[in-house]
Amino acid sequence: MLSKSQISLVSSLQHKKFRRQHHLFIAEGLKSVVEFTQSGYDTEAIYYTPQFAPKLLNLSKKINTQEISEAELKRITALKTPSGVLALIRIPATQDINYNLLRNKFSIVLDGVQDPGNMGTIIRTADWFGIQHIICSEDTVDVYNPKVVQATMGSLSRVNIHYTDLNKLLPALKLPVFGALLDGTNIYQTSFGTEGLVLMGNEGNGIRPEILPLISTSVTIPQAGKAESLNVAIATAIFCSEISRNTLK
Amino acid sequence: MLSKSQISLVSSLQHKKFRRQHHLFIAEGLKSVVEFTQSGYDTEAIYYTPQFAPKLLNLSKKINTQEISEAELKRITALKTPSGVLALIRIPATQDINYNLLRNKFSIVLDGVQDPGNMGTIIRTADWFGIQHIICSEDTVDVYNPKVVQATMGSLSRVNIHYTDLNKLLPALKLPVFGALLDGTNIYQTSFGTEGLVLMGNEGNGIRPEILPLISTSVTIPQAGKAESLNVAIATAIFCSEISRNTLK
């Protein structure tokens, strides 16, 4: 049975303040939980309903697991339809970005993306296309928000997320910065070369003015219809796809 | 002031059964509401908070508008952060699909897409790329679901959505069917030609087995990383982008 303090701890992790205080976040769903346990993240605890017991047999014996009832799971889940397995995963210590790791490849830079679903989908898409690093402005939604973790479908365990001051980092990196804007060059005619950063802005306001001068090439997805804009996760995916197409040539 | 019967009507429209019974759906947000009123949809009523009064002055005088309080809006909105304007829009009468309207262009076919956010994002993306028709299996999420309408950001007013039996329609149309599958030909090397259908499956189960034989070309977005799959709205967008790139050549 879950103790009151366990319930209180897990519930508190819905909030960024307590995630930072306890250095823990929540992952739900068998696939997601297994991927975190297998990929170098420290797992603090796994709570599971009886039907999932056989599926967790192969986990390291060092991991603290606890069987709980469906009713208990409902008290701690962040999901409308809980999936039967919930883990507390340790937030890795923040490390300085190693600039050399960003050379000879493409990375994504997010300037103030706010929606957890968008953030999670961007991480999942990056993972599909083999993009290993996402650099976020400090006001980008917290990647350990349970809705973000859920939307990544396990990909968060494979993509590195950095939060930093873009105003300082972008000039220091000395990499080409491809900014997604509405008045840039046609993405289908853009030469992306072999390395660079794809910079995407906030859902409502786009890339903030003080970041605009740091863009080396403004790039636009040509519009044939009348929608005012594309969703930021959709636009990011089209950039990833175009870069992938260019690289695979 | 809103009457009890008005509140009851608007609240009932959260449910498909009552949307069908009243032939009405809810649109929220100034931009979305204005786009519906200007695009051939019949507007049954517009409810707005005082601050939006000046922004609605240009609407046709024939539309029934009513100023309500913030508290009243909170009772009828489907949004967590209501946007100040809510309209009841008449669901257009179902029309048979005119096959000729689908020639010499690309349309999207959805086989059982369930998530309202995905559906709305697909409509918004289609609108960006100038795709005018989306054909849905009968079990695809209802396009008049308030969460779908919200995610389209006004694009629902410009894209035609048809619900039908795909098993009957696809053979009758005699158009190339490009099916998004994990083991098809590389999308970047696919010749899409000048007309066809892009077929996307359900979030968890993909395209259902009885539809698979109706695919003329299986197409895959090459995977460079380790994510198990792409989100369906993301995959649809990459197909739209590739077709747009091919067509613009």
C-alpha cells in the first residue's frame, strides 16, 4: 500500500518547483518506463498494478518496485487513462554543453516553446530523425513536465535537452543558425550544409526580437493555402525532414 | 444574461450525440469565430464578453450576438482559458463526395485517427499546404468536437471534411493511394505524380488490415534515430511537405 508521504511526493511532482527540489520526475507507461531504466537514468521507484507484474520481471533487481491497486494508481497518475506503470526517475545533473558534441550535425533550438504536447512531440520527432540535442531558452516549458514526458513516448530517454541563455550560447557556438520565419528563403531551395541549428520560436510570438540578429539564414515553409501559420511541432518536423533528405542525398 | 436553456444547449454540444441532434458545434476565439462567419457557415449565435464588443462591430447584423459576463462564459466554454468569444455554428448538411473535385490534386485520407489534437493539427496543416479535402473513415474522431475545432485555428472553415466507408470509396475513386507504412519506399525517392490520396492510419494501430490492399504505393519516412514511430499529424505534415516540394518543382 502507498503511504501518505509517497502519495504526497508523487503528486507534488506535477509541479516544476517540487521536481527541482526532489530531483525527480514521473514517467508513465510500460514502454516509457522500461526505456528510461535501460538508458542510464536512475530509477527511484516503479509502481505497477498487478497485471503488469509479469512484464517487469526482467528489470534490474536493484530497482525499488511496488505493486499497488488500480485505485492507488488513480490517486498518483497524471493521465486520464492511467497505463498501469508509473516510475519516479531521477533528473540528471545539469551539465555544461560540450560545444564539440554539436559539430558536424544538426540540433534543434527552441526559443520559448510553451505547450507540453508540442515539446514532447518535438523530442519524439527529433529522436526519429536521429537528432541528439535540443537546446532550449530558459523559459521553454520544463521537459520533465509529465505531459511532455508522456508525449515523447520514451524518446526523452534518448535525446539530450539543454536549457540555457540563447543570447550567449548561439554566438559562442559559431554554427549556422537556420531560423524558421514567415519571410525567409524557400526551405526546399535552402542548402543546409553539414551542420547547424534549427531555431523555432514560441507558439504565439515566434522567435523573440533579440534573438533574430543571431540567425544566419531565415527559412520559410512555402504556404499554398490560407492557414495563418503552422503548429511549431509540425514546422520543426518539416525542417528535420528536409535536413534528413538533404543529408541522405 | 444567459438562460438556463442556453447554458444547457451549449454544454450539450460537448457531446457528438447532441451536436448531431441540434446540427450545431462550438467555435471559440475571435479569429476562429470571424473566419467561420465569413466563410459560408451559418452562425446561430455569438456570445462575447464586454471587452470584445468593439471587435465584433463589423459582423453581419443578421447574426444573433449576446454580451455575457466572464462568469457566464466560464459556464459554457470548453477551454481552460476561455478566449472571450464563443459561437454556435451550424453543421453543414452532409453532401455526397464529388469525385471530380478530387482529381488533379492531392487529398488526405484518415483511417481511424482518434486524437482531437492530431485531427485539428492535420486540418490546419492541410490548409497551410492548400489541401482542400480530407476524407475520414466513419470511426475517425468527430471534426466538430470542440478540441478539434480549437486545434484547427480557423482552418476548419476552409478545408472540406468527408466521413465515409473507405472500403467503398477508395476503389471507386481510382486515384493513386500513397499509404504511410513503416516498410514502404523512401518518401524522398517517391514520385507522387500530379494527383492522389495520402492515407494515414490510427495512432496506435496504423492503417487497418482490410484497407491495406487498396494502397497503390507504400511510403516510409526514413528513420535515422530510435523512436518507434512518428506522431500521425507529424507524418501527415511530412507527406504534405514532400508533395508540395514535388509539385513546386
